[in-house]
Amino acid sequence: MSTLTGTWTLTRFTLRRDRFLLPLWIILIGLVPVALAPGISEIWPDQAARDNGAQLVNHTPAFTALMGKVHDPSLGGLVAWRGSLVPLILAMITAVTLIRHTRTDEEVGRRELLGANVMGRHAQLAAAVIVTAAASLVIGGLVAAGMIGENEAVTGSILLGAQYAAAGLVFAGVAAVCAQLTTGAGAARGIFFIVLGAGYLFRMTADLNSSLSWLRWATPVGWLEALEPYAANRWEVLALLIGTFVVLVGVAFALQSRRDIEAGILPTRLGRSTAPRSLSNSLGLAWRIQRAALLGWAIGFALMGALLGSMVHGIKQTIESSPVIRDMMTAMGGSDVLTDAFVASMLGILGLVASGYGIQAIGKLRSEETRLHAEQTLATSVSRWSWMGSHLLFGMIGSVVVLAAGGVAFGLTYGLAIDDLAAGVRDSAAGWLIQIPAVWVLSGFAMLLFGLIPKLLGLAWVALAMCLVCGQLGAALRLPQWALNLSPFTHLPQLPGNPMTWQPVLWLTGIAAVITVVGAIGLRRRDLG
Amino acid sequence: MFTIMEQAITTENLTKRFGPTHALDGLDLAVSTGEVHGFLGPNGAGKSTTIRILLGLLRADSGHVSLLGGDPWHDAVSLHRRLAYVPGDVNLWPSLSGGEVIDLLGRLRGGLDPRRRDSLLERFDLDPRKKGRTYSKGNRQKVALVAALASDVELLLLDEPTAGLDPLMEAVFRECINEERDRGRTVLLSSHILSEVEALCDRVSIIRAGRIVESGTLAQLRHLTRTSIHCEVSGPVDDLAGLPGVHDLEQEGDRIACEVDTAQLNEVLTKLVAAGVTSLVSQPPTLEELFMRHYSDDITGTTS
């Protein structure tokens, strides 16, 4: 029996399991570039405006930090730049999908059930790779066809499509390796996000600091940017990406051959024979369940905040070093205004991402329920209130801790750069503190769903994605104001740089409190398990 | 406050629906204090649903439940200090060691006896240092059993607790349950392993399709079963087939084989003895037979 026997059957089975999800994200991601084009045409209608726009972007660290540089001031080049986060979102989706179909199945014992049939050792991994790779290629095709349809250069459009597809492929390869390392799917996802996050930070550093531009070559995230569709059209980088995908899949197969089913390559250690005193109540248990994620997020946020904070001072210098840009900036309100706007928008992003922590912390309640851990906990004298409250604490206070780790680190590196630590910390504090009510609304929404319709808890992530779209792409996609208003983040005052308004803070906090309590009451009244 | 209740568990006309399926359909269960009560039924009969209602995890649609004198939905926290539960499908936290889970569950219940914990670990031959994700099914089961048996509680709710245990460990489990009985604890043992129930239980309730179809002591239930008789007689037996309680009669010359309702056994034997018995083999009724009778009714019920 070949190690690939059964791959085709499992591929069809995987497609069957994802028959709703897969087409949904293929279409959503595949259509983003075409959807971005009209907005860009509106802001920058002619070539002169596009040239100016590109120059502005390339001299505005906030933009280059987030999305890299504009390599070509054509419509296609601007779409490639504006949507440059989207291939990374695709990378996350393919990775999560691949891990779900491999390590998650193995962790819960489904792999064993399948493996006892006529199925080769590598069949499941191969099927998952085939499905995610095919989806990435379809997305690439949609992107290329869409841009050619917009009358953009054919070569550039094909390479833009290839950029999307390669992002899906190469990070599916990374995920395939991650899935071999640990026994738990959560830990495999954690390793993947560290690799992707580090890659993004490398790319960001390379774009902001020309002496460190070699860092771009340390990560596939940098390679994706180096493809430069519509500009240099570097096909050899595409070959590098595809070659890496092939090597990574080969490594994953080799690792899988060297390990036992349900085991990981990384060793598992023996634990303690008795419980420490801290593990005596529901809060102690919640801490054990939540602590690894909290710590990981806090460290990630501190690194991200430190990096973003260190860039603030560079903006002023960049602006003031070029007379053309200085004039342009003066017309827009001067470099102080732009510094404040940069700080506010960076901290706004920290706020959005911190809501992701809040949602996943509350999601632990659901996974405790579906894995029947809650059944055992609640069969003891732990009340539903205290079980839920222990985890809710992480959703509400934990997300503030994560945000604070990022915000304070931001303030410290900013303060160091301007030789005034106190001022740096103080100026940025308003920017991250103001995010808290909006973060709470999203955590509260997750709680509401968990209490009332737990099967739809995934909608909380949809809501977060919607806030991300409103905040980062809303203007470019020309969304109407009522749609932008659905995001709690839209209502926050932009701090620093604008006057503080308390009304939205009170409203959002009130809404968060009400939906959290409604969710909690719903949980008290519903069946569990 | 804690008066000695005669009934540890009573349910009256309990119903629970999940969408279109009636998981429980008028369930009346009574478990007396201090007894080991067997809760028998095929898969999907409603055993786990009943136990989850008794734990206050599910809310009954209608009917009345009383557990240790309280309402499991409203008084869950105070009642749970007095009981321990072993689920049929034990899922441990993957990153917690077995020892940590045992201590945690014990502490959440209000404390456990460390000496008893250690002796149970030894008897069940369980390494408490391994992480939850590395235990086999049987070992996960042992973790939950040790946690429950080491707790100082009045009532044990055990949902198919021996499903993953090997025969050696099953013997240890039986010893432990007999000790619990001697200490005056009440045990509700859900199972479909009939030999286990026969060996351990004082009383048995059989559940089918969400209702209790038989309930009583083993002796009472045996009374409802049939004894199989094979014998040879020296003289003629008249009208054996006409007697009430005789089934599947096969008569070939002087050899007779039949199934006799245990209640009618004396009458049938009297007839046979009158004819002169030269050899007799009789097989005692088993719980399995009773169980199979109810179970096969179920099968014919669904096919007709």
C-alpha cells in the first residue's frame, strides 16, 4: 500500500466537509482587488494624482509600515499595494484550514478512525494540501482575471494573481510543517502565527529602514512584496515561493514519516503528580486554560507596539528631510498633526487586534463546553456564574492587559526615540486607553452569542473582520456611513490629536455591559453540552 | 438540614426533547439511599440524558426531579458538594496532568482524602504525572474514577464507568463499589454490561426509549424471566402445552425442552415430577435474558 492510498477519497471528503466555507472565502478573497479598484480611481482619478499619491504613501511611514511601498503608480500597482494585507489574510485562512483538517482531526481521534481503513500514512495531509493549494490557485485565477478585466497590464495582473496564490501555497506549507510539531492543534496554530507575525514585522522593518532592507529576504512575507507586480514583475521570486512550498510540503511528509500517529515531533514532558495550590477553584482552572494564549498575545503585542513606537520619530525626520513632502504635509496640517494621526491609527490597529484576543478568550468557554470539560467542572460545586465569570475575566480584563502591553511598549520606544520617556508613554496612553470600550463591545458580542446561540459564536469573528474592513478598507471601498457606523471603533475619537469626547465611551461601555449580561443570563438558562 | 432521605433520587414523569427526538418520555426513576442502583439500557435509551438532568446540566421539559432532597437545576451548587460524577466519555484537559485533574475536581467538590487518593492510584495502577492528552481511554476513565472515589460524597453518579477498563481494573472497580456500599453511599451505575450490574447492584431499572420499563431487585426481576428446562421423563406428561407460562415447548418421545415463566415454575415441575423425571438440566434466568427480551421488543417494535 502506498503512503498516499486514499488521498483522492479524502480530498473529496475534505471538500464535502468544507462545502460552504470553502467557496465563501474563495469568492470573498478573490474579489477584493476588483472591489478596491473603483475606490482608488475615485481618490486618484488621473496619472498625475496617482504619482503624487504614490509618493505620499512611500514617504508616510504609517502606510509603508502597514502595507509596504507602492512600486508602480498605475491603478494595478495601487490595488496591489492597497490590498497587500489580503494575501496574508489568505495565508491565515489556508493555514487554519490545513491544521483543522490534519492536526485537529488527529488530536480528537478522527484520524485514527480513518487510518484503520485503507488509507496511506500521508493521505490526509496530502488531501489537505491539495484542497488548500487548489483553493489558493482558484483565488489567484480570480484575481488575475478580475484585474485583466479592469484593463490593467496582463503580465502584472497575472503576477498579482500569482502573489495571492503563492501566499496561500507557501503558508499552507508552513502550516503543514507546524501540524507535525505539536500534539495539540492550538499549539500548532500558535507556532504558525508566530512565524507569520515575525515575517510581517521583518517586512515592516525592511520597508521602514533602508539599512535593514535585507530583512525582507528572511521571510516569505517579504518575498511576496518583492514580486512587485506591475513594477519589476520578478518571476524568479515566484519560483522561489513555489520552490519553498514544495520543500515545506516535502519536509512535512518527512516529519510525518518519522513520528507516531497522534504524537508530535516536539517531545511531551511529564507533568506534576499533584495540583499546585493555585489550581483549586474555577479561576485557577481558567488561568491554566487561558494563560498560554494571554502570555503569547501580550508578548506579541509588546513586540508589535515597540516596533511601531520606534517608527514615530522617523516620520518627522522623513517629512522634514524632503522639501516636497514637507510642503505637502504642511498643507495637510503639519508634521505634528501627522505624527499624532500616525500614533492614533497604529494604536487603533492594536485595539482591533486586541479584540481578537477577547473573542478567542471567550471562545474558550465554548470549547470547554463542546469538549465536555465544562460538564465535569459544572458537576462539581462550581456554579455556572463562576465558571463563566472566570473566563469572562480574561475576555474583558485580559484584552485590556494585551492592549496595555502593546500600548505601553509603543510609548516606551516612542519616548526613547524623542529622549523623553514620560512624554512618550503619556502621549500614547490616550490612544490605546480609548480603544477599551470598543474592544469590550466585541468581547461582549462573543458572550452574547455564547449565551444565546452558541453554535453561531463564529459570528463574533465575522464582526471583527467587518470592523477591520470598515476601519482599514472602508474609505477605499466607499462604504456608506451607516455601514461604517456598525463598527464600534468608528465612534471612538482619534486620540492623540483630537479632543476627547466621553459620549461614545459611555455608550459603548453601556452596550458592552448590557450584551454581556444578556449573554450571561442566556447561559444560565440554557442546556449545556 | 441534612435529614436522612429515604430516596436519594426520584424522578416523576420526566420528559426531555431534543428537536424532534424524545430523549426522555415520562421517566420514573427511584433510587433509595444507600443502595447500588443499576441503570440499564441500550445505547441511546436516555441514560446519559437522565444523568445530565440529575446534574442540572440539562433542564427537563416537564416532570419532577428530586436529588438528595433538592432540585438539581436550582440547587446545583449545593447538591454538587454532596455528589461525584464520572462521565461515560472522559475528556481531560490536554495540558493538565492526571494528578492535577484529580486534585482539581476533588477541591472543586470541596476536598478529597489524600490517603485514599494515593491508595486508589496504586490500586488502579495509574501514573498521575502524564498529561491529559497522552492517556489512553481506559486511563482517562481511571483518572475520573479516582477523582470521584477519593471524594467524600454521599452519592456517586457513574455513567458507564468501566467502558474502557481491562478485566483486572474492572475487578478493582467492583471492589471499590462494594466498599462504597459498605460506607453507606448511594451509587447510580449506568451500564450495559450485564455481568457488572448483576455483580454489584441491589436494584436495577431498565430504560428503553426514554421510559423505565422494569424496576426492582434482581430477585424480583428474575421472577419476570424464564427458566429453561431440559429433562427426560419415564412416563407420559399430559397437556404440558396447555399450562400457563410454558413457552417454546419441544417434546420428542420422553425428552422435553421448554422455557417456563419463573412464576409458573412450581406448577410445571409438579407435572413433570408426577410423570417421573429421570434427568433434569435447568438454566437459571439471567438479567441478560430480560434485557434482551426488552431490547428485542424494541427491534420488533421498530420493524413492524
